[in-house]
Amino acid sequence: MTDHPRETDFRAWVLEHRTRLRTTAFLLCGDWYLADDLVQDALGRLYSRWGRVVAAGDPRAYVRRILCNLHTDYRRRPARREISEADVSTLHSPPQTSMDERDDDLIAAL
């Protein structure tokens, strides 16, 4: 079974540029595992548009833009704002001082 010429060209391009793409993704997010995920998603999107992107010129700028957009999307996900805690009671511990003591401390600080 032979590869389609488009797939062969894409594979060759990926082999040549994947290390730089991974480094770029790492510089965006600071996490090698997330960088790998971003590159994989970006290459998937690039492959689906490979013919048009190559016809328009060098795909490097296009795939870098995809990486930036994917990273932005990742940062906007609501799950990124959640704080995981094993014990919920540690989040809402009762105050150690009374309200009057805290008011006095606040007034003194002002």
C-alpha cells in the first residue's frame, strides 16, 4: 500500500519541523507534556488543510498561529480555573480570631 503524495509531503515536513514546533509550544506553555499535546493537535489541524496551506506558501507561520490559538483555547477552559482539593474543609476553615479582633486590626492598619 503506497502513501498518497500529499501524505508523504506532510510526513516529510513534520519530520523536519517537529522539534522546533515542540520547542515553540513549550515556550508558550512551559510544560513539555502540554507542548506535545498542542503540537499533536496543531499537526492534525494542519493536515486537514495541508493542500491549501502549501499552495499559499510556507506552512510554518500557519502552524505557529494554530499553536498560539490552541494554547489560548487551553488557557480559557473552565477546568483550568478549578482548584482541586482532597479535603474541601481546608478551603473554608473557620477564622481563628473574632470579628472584633479583626476589626481592631483593620482599623489599626488604616
